Amino acid sequence: MRSTATNYGSAMARIGAIVAPAIAGLQILHPSVPYVTFSALSFVSGLLMMLLPETLKAKMFEGMEEANEFTVSYPGPLLKLFRRLF
């Protein structure tokens, strides 16, 4: 789980490095557009991080089966909320 999240974060950082100049160029529309865009993306990424399960003091998994069982047993705070609502 940790390595998957780390790899995903690395991939998104690379995509962000490619897209950042284009977003910065949006200031021709209005000077605040890049700031609002970066702020919104940061907020969304923070919410998405809350979907990950808590792994503090959890044992390392031997395989994907154990990791999947852990994810089902200990969902993140937003996932708990979504399960209650839907």
C-alpha cells in the first residue's frame, strides 16, 4: 500500500511538472486563474489522500491478498463516510 501510494505520487508529480507551465500561462485569462487552479488541485489531492487506509503500526503485507483484506477492514476516513452515505 505504501509503495503504491509513493509510486502514484511520483507519477502525479511528473505529470504536474509537465502541466504546470500551461496552468501558469492561464494568467492571460485572469491573473488569479493559476492560483485558483493550483489551490483547487491541492485541496482535491488532500481529500484523495484521506481515502487511503491508515497504516500506522500495521505489519507489512506478504502479498496483495493481505493488502486487500487490510484495505477492506481498515478504510480511510473518507471511504468510511462514502460507505455510510451510499
